[in-house]
Amino acid sequence: MILCNCALCSGLTPSRDWGSYEGVIYWDNNATTPLAPEVYEAMEPFLKERFFNPSAGYGCARHVREAVEEARAAVAALLGAFPSEIVFTSGGTEASNMAFRQMAGGQEGGIGVLSTDHDASLKTALALGCGCVCPVDREGRAIPEKWESMCAGGVSGVSFAWANNETGALQDAPVLCSSARKHGVPVHLDIVQCAGKIPVDLHGMEVDYASVSSHKFHGPKGIGCLYRRAGAPFSPLLFGGGQEYGLRSGTENVPGIAGISLAARTIYQDLDVKVAKMRNLKKHFIEGVSRIEDTTVHGLYDETSAPHIISVGFAGIRSEVLLHALEEKGIYVSSGSACSSNHPQVSGVLKGIGARQEFLDATLRFSMSEFTTPQEIDYTLDTLYNIVPNLRKYTRR
């Protein structure tokens, strides 16, 4: 067995602030966030003494069923939804696939998506016969007239990520949803990267389906949910015991459900304070990194962008090289999409926003959480000030 000898896996213990580790600065929260200790504690009883199948008829199992329904109500309240509209899934990818397959439904026209959407959307739409891909502008936002044309063009459904997972570009979700509704087109909203980062009110927008993933806001991996608007058509993909209102059969992941419930409630406590802190840190980091010659920050970085995502291009240095140089200094970042960074390739998102050629394979994504500190920002900047010029000395430009 090959064991990782990185700082985190070599026995380092969490610092007093559980969101960080002594000697390690974690800038890859879009890939996954650390599990909150209180979330682990909420899950533990359902892994041990409360292990019962919630579909069983005896008293102990009924108490577990009650816990599942309490969790459903808690998640629904935070998303501006009814409990009956929440279907627990294995994560955002499954939820998106379920929604896409429902919208496709054997109809002609395919599903319309944004050119910068996550692969869970792009590849699913392609597999189902993608009807149209809407381009974005240099800030990563849907071009309104192109979106309108796509919605009017006979697609069977449309989907977009509210917050882009690489650049943090925020779409004008109410406007895009309203445009689709005007043409009678069902809408799927990918809120994986903005749930827990911005307020969400699904009933306040004309949304039919939405996807959420727990491990993006300090919950466990392997659990998420699909929002399905009351009355929206839905045919199950999995058949069996009829769990989740008959929409997703299979014994529920009760520990995960307990985890997503507490994680969602915790992340939305004092959300305004957390967001303000991240925006200030983001501004500080961008001001500092912009002092490095031949760098660029992709997309918008004001309050119309996600508060926790920064995409920076460093001309003349391949992203993988800079990533590993930072890793040696105890700084963990991503060179691309949260779910595909182990397979380096030119980012479709950067192509979609028209990034210059020299940045296509020379961009890193820095994604923070509410636990990122000013000291971590300054250490990262100081490290970049030292290693970027040195790496460029050995790069043919």
C-alpha cells in the first residue's frame, strides 16, 4: 500500500480553528471542505447505536425515520422549499443527472446549457442529446440575447450553474429563470457552489429542479439533494422499495442525511458576517496577487461574483508546476475544476470566457471558506512573490 506523506496525512492535528491545519493552508474548498466536528458528532449516533433501517416498523426504526424527516424539513427551510420537494441523493452529480433525464424525457430539442457549466451538466446534456450551448461574455455571464434565443428555440429544458465553480461568476438567476419560463421551458439550477455562500430562495425564483452537494459546506461526502418543485413532473430512475416518495429507491444514507442537515443549518448562521469576511479577504488577496507581473484575475471579482472563488492566471508557468511548488510550501490549491483536477486539461471555462492563450494552461483556482484567515492570505502572497519569479527563470517564454 502506498501512503501519502503530505502534511495533512502525516499526522498533523487540526489547529484550534478546525477549518485549518498547522503548517497547511487549504485553498481548495470548492473541491471539498473539511467536515465540521459538530457535523461528525451529529452523524456518529446513526453509525453506531441508531443504525436501524428507517423503513422498518419497530419503534427504534421509526425514531430514525423521524430524524430523516426532521433533516428534510431543515434542508428545505434553508433553500426556501417545502420538505416534500427535497429528495436526498448521493450528491450534486446524481441530482443533476436526475433532473436532466427528467427534462429530456424523450422529447426533441435536447437540453440547453451554458458553455462554462460543470461537467455534471455538460456531459449529461451531451449524452442525452444536447440541444444548444449558450455562450458567455468575458465575465462568464450568459449573453442575454443568446439565452433568450436558446429558450425560444425548442429545447426541452435548460440548466445553468448559479455560481461558476472555477471563476466564481454569478449568473443573474432570476432573470434567466424568468426568460425560460416565458417560453414554457423547465429550468434546472445548479447551486452546488453557492449553497451556504449566498442566500437561496428557490420559491422566489421560477425553478423546477436544483442540485445541492453537502461536502461543499462542511458536510459529509456522498450526500446531497435534488429540489423538485411541487407539481414538476418526475419519473424515478431507480426502482425498488419506494423510498424518497418513490422518486429514489434504496435504503437512505441516514448518517449522511443527519450530516447535511446540521451542516446546512450551521453554515447559514450569521451568513452575512461570513460572506463579508470572505469578500474582504478576497479583495485583499486580489490586490496582492495583482502586483505580480504578468498575472490576471479571470472574470468579475466584485459583489456580483461568488465571495469565495478567485481564478488567477500566471503567464509563463504551467499550472501543474506552480500547484506543486505551492504544495511544497504547505499551500493546497487547484488547477481546474473541483472534480477533474487530477486529469489536467485546458479549462473549458477559460476558453468560454475568452481567456488569453498564455493563461489557458497557467491558471490556478483559490477557493476559501469562512475559516480562511488574513495570515493565510499574507503567507500565500509572500510565497507567490518568491516562487513565481524563480519559476519563470526556468521557463522558456
